[in-house]
Amino acid sequence: MKSKLIISICLAVTAAAITFTLFTVIPFVSGKSSAEPASGTASAQTVNASENKSSETTQTPETAAAKSAANPSSAAKQTQPQSEANPQKLIKGFSVISQLPELPTGCEVTSLTMLLNYLGFDADKLDLADNYLTKGEYGVTDPRKAFVGDPRTEENSRGCYAPVLTEAANKYLADKGSGKTAQDISGRELESLFPYIDKGIPVIVWGIMDCLQSEVVSIGEADGQPINWVRPEHCMVLIGYDDNQIIEADPYHGTAITYNKEQFRTGYNDLFKQAVIIQ
């Protein structure tokens, strides 16, 4: 009897131990312990956090606004339009006409025609070339005193400089009974022309065709002095600018062309900083 009692007690202790072991081990095996997350869940959270880094750096409008409010200087940079940071000034309604095919070397007189048309005159490029432009023979004519050759031709024809075009413009304006006058404002730095654009005043300027490399050649002699010509000389109308570019009504291309400001400056300086306005 005593031995049976001992066996019963042993069996009861063993059963209790087994029950305790099952209730202790099973939760950790299944990963569903309410006390702490299983290692698999923690790993999944780490991956999701990594995947969501890109979404954290993409600000919603509300987030961006909140950060901007906290950092006023940052807000100004984010909301400032590009047009305000680098404003473009442009004279609107300026019509470009082509010098071709009638005036292959007539960029100066065509530029003058465009400017007169913008001011409301019914000017014609051929009328200006034939009747108002002083011309001289190639090889003996100073481009500061007359057009070298004839703008209707390419052979033995070059062009003219600001004093000649100013004279032609004033002849035309006087003939039309206008109170406006053309002014030769040559010798100014390129930036000093921009205030005219701000006021809606186009400026005829001289430069190098397509901002190419310029060269000086001899084209004859006048008054005992050699006549030098900078080529490929070109005359256009400045109608716009911004920090890095300028916009020209280009009679050779027959459209408005945007040029790099520094590249254009080189040609403008090579052509002696020539400019003409009408007021």
C-alpha cells in the first residue's frame, strides 16, 4: 500500500511538471506571446521602416507648409517663382521682318524699319534703303559716314555704322513730320541699355552674326586712312533680356533670337558698342 501511494504521488508530480512545461514553452514557439513581439514581427517592422524612408522624405503639402513656417528663409526659397528669381523683361508686340531676299546686306536698314513700324510708322525697308540711306562706293567709303556698297546686293557691299543709320532715321522722321528723333547712344556698356527695355524702348544694336568669332579685314582707304571692317558684322534690335540671356529681333533670321548674354557682349564690344534709339 505504501509503495502504491508513493507511485501515485510521483505520477501526480510528473503530470504537473509536464503541464507547466507545455504552458511555458508553447507561446514562444508559436510567436504569439502577448508579453512581447516575436522576432519575426520585429524583423518585418524593420523592413517596412526601410522601405518607407523614401515616403518620409517626400513631403505632403501640409508637411512642407509646416516646415516652411518653422524656417522662414526656407519657405521663401521654396515658394519663390523662377520668374522672380531670374526675371525676363520683354517688349511685347514687336514684329520681326526679314531683310531677305531683297536686302542681303541690309540688316541695318531692316532693323530701322522694324523699330519705325513698332512706333506706328508705315515704314518700308526698300523705301528706306533707296531713299533715306546714304551710300558710298566700296573701297573708298568710311562706314561711319555712309553705307559701304548697296544693301540690295552682296557683291562689294558691307554695311554701315550707327551715325549713318541715325541720319537715315532722322531724315525719315522729319519727312513724316514727326516730333520723334533718333539718337546715337553708342559707347555704353551692354547693361546700360537694359533700362530702355524696361521702359518699352527697343534699341538697335550692332554685334557679330550668330555670336561667331570676329575678325578685322581691310576694305580700302578713305582720306588717306585704311578702312577696317569687323566681320561678320550684324545689326539687330534688342527687345528683351534676363540675367543670362538677351533677346534680339534678328532681321537675317526673320525672327526673335535668344543669345547668351556674355557671348553677345563680346560681339557688341567688337563692334564698338554701337546703339541707336528713337524717342
